[in-house]
Amino acid sequence: MNVAVIGTGYVGLVSGACFADVGHSVICVDNNDSKVKMLRDGIIPIYEPGLERIVKENCARKKLEFTSDIEKAVAQSDVCFIAVGTPMGENGSADLQYVLDVAKSIGRCMDHYICIVDKSTVPVGTFKEVRRVVQQELDKRGSDVTFDVVSNPEFLKEGSAVNDFKNPDRVVVGADSDRAIEVMKELYKSCLNGEEHRFVLMDIASAEMTKYAANCMLATKISFINEIANICEYVGADVNAVRRGIGSDSRIGYAFINPGCGYGGSCFPKDVQALIRTSKNFGYEPRLLSAVESVNETQKLVLADRVFNLYGNDLSGLTFAVWGLAFKPNTDDMRCAASITVIEELTAKGAAVRAYDPKAMNEAKSFYLKDNGAVKYCEDKYSCLDGADALLVITEWAEFEKPDFNIIKQKLASPVIIDGRNIYNAEKIKEFGIRYYQIGVTNQ
């Protein structure tokens, strides 16, 4: 099929490249000319394992191209995906400006039937607005071209997005016409490998809601285990043991119940707040979701509070090594990352920070944590330890999981590790004479 993907952010770029890789002809559109040129040159603006390879391979096969010409893309496509951002507005609601701008552009230039697919995360009922805007543009031109609007939310995990797309556990489609349903089945046929039960069909509003419900459920699990971790510290329990005890229950499972210093990224914070705002707009007070958000914001302060408890509120003259800046491993994404909150809290109290992350340091330097004297970026995980008063682990990258603790002890001015992801064995670390502090564990 001929597919246009409008928006080359994380979702749009991964989706376009993967559709091309399974055999469709894809044209990706972005209104940023410099970004389009960069993508044409094979330069990928985000880090995602496997993405660079399939972009380059499919550009070489002429199955994937990049343009800033939306009219060209619409003219040659049977399916148009809207994959632009829906940033959080000042009141917490999703900003639909870019989605509706794309819908307007499609309506202005389409001259044949097109299945318009909303891939962006949008509030329930957005499909009606997209349909209205497109039809309004068609009416202005006196065009009788027909179209369908479909909701096809994404469930990609940063760090494994290529595999998630090509081997999905489900493809959720909200559609209200047989023609659109057949288009979507054909589009995803190669990804489903004959397992039709993974094609989950529903009404459009329910598909839009499914995206929010999924992310809010996962965010709830994270905030829940962090709440339990905080209680554990008060009552003398070990959250690591508690996690094993509850995770072995098949109704609960181990996924998303890792205690830590809070969730981040582009989805969970934005989507929880957007659903809170949507609920309130309809007169419903979402008390559980509000608590999920509140717990998470507080949890991002846990590591900094641990430092203050150990060293006092005046950190002048102290240096802290930080391992991990990205909000999770296998990505360079720092949106709403716990590292930002932690480092800003420490430097505000006079501390110096030496940081290392395998992929996110350029993001940090450019946008989030400028190298301003208080924050220095190091070439590897061990060099940032030199003379530091403690090591803070914030992101659970694989390369941090089995370090040489003798080197850590040798390089630190004092042998202290404050672990924001509980990735080490406490008893083993004690053998090296290192003071080790975890989330949700007392008597440390």
C-alpha cells in the first residue's frame, strides 16, 4: 500500500520506517526542512535500537522517502497517518493544534479516497474534530471526495519500538466503516502473521480511550510500588522482598513494579494529566489518577532527599557522580526524566555534579542540563567518579548493572552509592566496604 506518515517525531519515524520494512511504500512528511534533509542523509535524530538500519535500508530500496511537501504525500497515498505531537497545555490538556492543522492540510489537497489514521495520542472525541475539519476543507472546494477517519493508537516502548511495531501484542483499531477496516487489516497483515486475534477492532472513541487507559494503568503500577517502597522505609520492610512476593502472583506480575525514583518520558506524565483534564471537563473527579501523578512528582525528589538527609541542606563543596540521564534505558529521551529533578535539586543547594549516560548526554547538554559549571559531563562511567563524594544511580542502563566495585571504591572520595533503581545486591556491595542506599529499604 501507499502510505503517508505526517510527522517524523518518535512515533512517526518508527512507524514510517517499519511500514516500509514490511513492504509498503512510505513517504514521511515533516515541515522542518533541515530535519528532512538530515533524514534523507541517513542521520537519525533519536536513538532507538535498530531504527537507523531500517531507515537506511528502505531509503536505498526506494520504499521510504522523506519530504516537506504534504501535497505530494497526500496525492500519492491511500492511507495518511497523523503522527504529530500533542503537547501538554498549561492546564494539563492535550494541545490538538498540530493534529487539526494536518487534518486541514489533508482536506485542502486530497483528490481521492483516503483513510486518515490518527496515530497521535489524542483525547476521546478528537476523531469528530478531525472529520469536521477535513470535511470543511472539502466543502470549501466543492469536492465530493470521500474519506474515513480511524484511530490507531501506538503502544511502542522506547528502547524496543522497532520490535514492538513489527511484532505487536495487539493492534488497536477504531473504525466505523467496512472500507476503513479492510484498509487497516491489509496494512498490518504482515505484522500479525495470521494471528487475527491481535487485531483488536472497536469503535473510534474506545480506541482513543484505550491509549490513555493503557498508559495510566502502567503509570499507576509504578506509583503504587513506589508508594509501597516509601511505606516500607517507615515500617522496617524491604520493598525488594515485597516485590518478589507480590510479583509472583500471576494476577499482578513483575512488569512495572520496580521501585525507583519516578517515571518520566513523553507519554506517562502527559497522558495521565490529559486524562485527568478530560475527566474534569466532563464533570468527573479522577481521584486515583490525581494520586498517581502526585506520588510520581514526589518520588522524583526521593534521591535528592536521601542526599540531604546524609549530607545536610548545604552541599557546597560536595561533588556527586550521576550514572544515567535518560528517563529509561536504551533511549536518549530525557523528557520529564527524574535525573533533571535530582540534579537541579542538588545544584540548587551548591553541589557539583559529574554525569555520564551512554546515549543522552547530547540531549542533556543541548536542552535540559546545560554544562554551566555545576554540571560536568564525563566520557565514561568510571571517569565521572573521580573525587566524588557519592555515586547516584538514576537510570538502569545494562552497562551499570555489573560494574567493578573495587574501581568505584577507589575513585570515590567516600564509598557511598545511592541507588535510585535498586539494581544491586545489597549484601554483595557491603563486602566491598561500600555504604549502599536503596529505595524502600530501612536500616541502611
